[in-house]
Amino acid sequence: MTFNELGISPALVGALAKQEISDPTSIQKVAISEILAGKDAYVHSETGSGKTLAYLLPAFCRLDVSLAATQVIVVAPTHELALQIQKQACDLAQNAGMPVRVLLLIGGTSMDRQLEKLKKKPHVVVGSPGRLMELIAVGKLKVHCVRTVVLDEADVLLESKSLDPVRKIVLATPGGRQLVCVSATQPEEHLNQVKVLAPEYVLLQAGPSQVNANIEHLFSVCEERDKPDVLRRFIHAMNPERSLAFVHRNATALTVALKLAHHKVAVTDLHGAVDKMARKKAMDEFRAGRTRVLIASDVAARGLDIAGVSHIFNLDAPSQSKAYIHRAGRTARAGASGVAVSLLTKEEVRLVRRYEQELGIILTECRLREGRVLPVGRAG
């Protein structure tokens, strides 16, 4: 099935061709026509499967560019993801030759500048829940013409911390608007929340596997205090061009970044980049290949699509399998292969069985020997 057969306009198909995208992914084949038909939907598929285009393409097809009003709102849990979605939407509009105005609305940036840009009546707004709700509440973001609301990374947005502003955003829009939720997981409690907001939603999913089959899963046992040094040795042995290292806390991120930098490893700490410009600079450095390692938390890296990430390192093991999915999904994107390495203490090894049972994957224990990574139990 082609994009043309799915009902995507020739201009948008041409825009995809400029990005060297010719065939729809499995989730795009399942979701595009349903979203194009205006149905409320929960789009569920593995990370890196093309979910962003699965909702942007039909949303663009449904736009009335002659109407100077906001018609699409995309809500994202992090500034980095919002920036990424905005860029993809802008690229799509430019490459298609469509006069679509796209505006980013996130915190940590000048409210006055955003208010000025809102006067131009953007067709599509992408933003964080807090800033979007703030602008709707004061009447500056007009939502009376909104046709589609998208919750990207819905499993995060529907958690208790962000649920209230998200609900208010959705309920502020017209009753006949479309709600599209997008996620790599589908927790039952979140589906119940979607049912309240969109009683007639359809579940759209592709493939039985939650985890990309092109990812090799490894783990190595070490002491907690040794994890930064073990990470350094794995980086030296595997020599990844770009890798992500996941931690839970700011203090851990800073410690790891300092130790890697001391050993001349080019590293960026996304935790330490406290404002929007610093975080953007950190991401630009990493994307450009000027740094090899990006240290981040689950939330900071949620939804990021960074080309060329070949290795994922878990320094702080995720207690939930769904967090492991999101972390591992930062690699092996667009058909590439990748490796996820978890550094576990003896007490954390119990998590291996949980990941394997709940995700249907196999984690192989490995060790470092003379600068090489070897499976445990195999002769050197």
C-alpha cells in the first residue's frame, strides 16, 4: 500500500520523497486512513516506527489553509520532543509547498514573543501542557476552530502529574474535534482515561512485538560505584559513534559526565542543560556528532529521534519494562540495528527476568576482557 492509496495528497507525497521516504511503515498503513477519516484513536506501536508522520500527514490533509485559525494542537511531554515535532511539521509544510503556519509553545521562552507570534494565527501549534493551558486560559490561544488534538507520548501525558492540564486542553476544544493519542505502550489505566475523553476511540496498532527486533540486549554485573568506569570501558570497547546513557538523577548525570570528560570522552549532559538554549545546544552538539555520548533521563529523552544512535547504556536500571522499551527504542531506528547494554548490580539482576518475560526479549550477560565485550560462559 502506498501513501497515495492511503489518501495522502500528491503535494505531501512529494514532500516525503524529498526526505527519501517512499513507503509507509506498518503503523502508518494501519493508522493514516483511520485518522484521515476523523476518528478518535489510540496509536500504539514500537518506538521508531513512524508514529509522528502517522498523525501529521492526515492532520495536514485535513487542514483548511485558507482559514486563519489554529486547527491542530500537538501536546508533548518534553521541550525536546516538542521541538522535534515542530521541525518535522515545518519540514513537511516547506517540502510540500503548503502555506501552513506552525508555532512552538513551550515554557522557558519569552511569553511576549509567543503572544506576538500567536497574532499570525498559526494553523498548527506544538507545545508543552503547562504553556498551552496557560495561553488557552488567558484567551490568547484560540481553540474554537481546533479539529484535531494529538497527545504524543500519551502514556506520560496521561499520568497524574500532567493529567489535569491535558484534560483541560482537550475539554477546551470543540466537542466534535478529533483526539489522537500516540504511544509505544498502552497501560490499562491510561486507556481508561482516553475512554473518558473519547468514548468511541479506536485502537490502532501494528505488529505483535513491543520491542524492535533489530536491537541486541546485553547486561553486565558490577558494583554501583563502578558503573561510571564500566561505562567508560564499554564505550572504549564498542566505540559507538553516538550513544545514549540513561540515569535517574541529576547528581548521577553530572558525576558520569565529569568522569567521562576526564578520560577525553566527548560527552553532553542533558540534565545539566537547565534552560532551553543550553538544552538545544546540547542536542545540536550531539546530533552533529561533536559529542559521542548524551546523558539523559527517561523524560528528557522521551520521543527523541536522533539519527545514528547505535548504543543505549542503562546506568540506572529502569524498574518498569515500559521504561526499558522507551530507552531501547532510541536505537535501531529506520531499519538500522542497535545494542542496549544494562549495567546492573547483583541486586538488580532480578530485573532481567522481568524484562524478558514482559517484553518477550532475551538479555545476554556479557563481560569486558582485554578491551573486548564477551558473552559470559564463552571462552576468550
